[in-house]
Amino acid sequence: MKKNIGIAYGGYSSEYEISIKSGEFIFEILNKNPDWNVYKVLITKEKVSVLLSDDKIEEINIKDFNFNYHNNKVKFDAIYNIIHGSPGETGELSSLLEKIGIPQTSCSSTICKLTFDKYEYIKFINSLNLKTAKQFFIKKGKEYNVDDIIKKTGIPCFVKPNKSGSSFGISKVSDKALLNEKIDYAFREGDEVLVESFLEGKEVSVGVINIDGERTILPITEIRSNNEFFDFNAKYNGESDEITPGELSTNEVTDIHKMINTIYDNINLSGITRSEIILVDGIPHIIETNTIPGFTKQSIVPQQIKAAGFSIKEIIENQIKSLL
């Protein structure tokens, strides 16, 4: 009997459109497998729906994540979670599926919640004695002092939403007078803002995949943005050069691998992840880890998978096969 596979995409954050593109790309791959019935599961704030091949839309019962099709109840055997931001990367979807007993491709709800909270994640990273940027945390409605921020992070610095992705709401601030304005801008994405020290160095992106339970660090991508930093336009509108593998020394690659392995050895990351790192005088400083990185045709991880000599189809299918 064919297995029922759902591709959860959409969500209710600024990353909705990116998730739709990622989901369509994943669907193209998985839908070719003759052993599976593959369904698009669109999640929005209003409802959870399955988009069927005959152009029908059926609402999914959130209590058991099943739906009716031709008077038959369809139960999912596995979910490919490709929702960037909320509720996929934040752990909400993982938590729901864990309670129901449906396996899904991303990390557990606990790990998703930790990694999506940049402030808490960097605190965890610091506990491992790994290098990071200096941080100043601000909660909406709480008073803060600009001089205290600059004393901690220096100028220039980055202002970003604490819980967001795809570089939404991020600003580089080189003028103290603009700090309040950019903090307000970041607050448009959520109730928490992080100010980080600017790290001068080489920016790299490190993808990690799990193949049959074995961790594989992919060829490292060096990012040369045409903008002030690797912002949304640099990521998705071609305003950067992404070199895979990057022009890194043997020692730099070794140190990056050591950092990634240390993180993985201390936290149960699974599925496909991508970590952003700045090399400052050759020393890696981690910025964040994305547990559900972008997977459009121009995204970094697919580039890295190809550079490693793997088949994207086989890697994506393996994410599901490992759950069945």
C-alpha cells in the first residue's frame, strides 16, 4: 500500500512566499516516487488545507491531522516540514505532530524552539565555549539605553528580530542616531529584538544533511554580498556571489567542521540544517543555525548538495524514507 506523505508549507510569517517556493520544489521531487501519495499541505493562520490534484481543497482536522477524500479518511505516514518561520521552524508544528504521532523531517519541537530564538541559541553556543558576536537583547515595551547597547556591541552593529529568518527586519547601523529607528523597524517582525556586534570577516554558510542517520557536512559556501550584508535581496534576488566550495584554507575548513560537530554533539539537530558563520581572522564565529533552510532552486543547500556529488532527489527522498 502506498504511503501518504504531506508537504507542509506556507505558514504565517514574512517567510511565507519563500516557503511556498521551497514546498513546490520539494513536491516536484517527491511526487515522482511511485510508492507514495504526496499531498501539498498549506498552513495559514486561518486553517490547514490539503491541495488535491483534482483542484479540490479539503480542510485538515487539526486534532488528528487527517482529511477526507472521496469519503475515505486519509492519514499521513510522514510530513515533510518546509515551513520557514512560524509555525514550522518555531517548533509549533513539530509539537502538534509529536502529540499525534506523525513523524516529520525537521528537528524536535524543543530544538526548533531553541534554535529559532537567536538570543537563547547564542547563549547555548557560548556555553560550549564557541565564538559568537556580542549581543544586546531588547523586549518590546521595556526601556533600553542606546549608550548601554553601544557599550556592549559597539558601532557598527546589526539590529535584527530575535525570531525571524530570510533576513527580514535586519539592518546594519553605522550611526548611533539611527539606532532607535532601526530597532523600531525590527520590532515589526516580533516582540523581541537583538542587537549584535559587527564582525569583520569572511561570511560562509554551512549545510548539514543526515543520510540514513549519518551526519554529513556539505561543501562550505562562501558568500560575497554586493550589498552591505547578506540581506533578502542578496539571498533571493541574485545580489551576491555564492561560491561553493568557498575559497577557504584547510585550517579554516577544519575549524568550521570542528565547530559544527561540537554543536551537533551537544544538541540533537536532525534533518537538513544550515549554519551562518563569520570567519574573523580565520576564526569561526557562529551567527545562527536554520533548522528548515530555504530549498528553492536558487537556495544554498541545493547548491551544496550538488557540489558534494549527491543527488538532490535522493537526499530529499531519504529525509522521508528515514521516517517510515
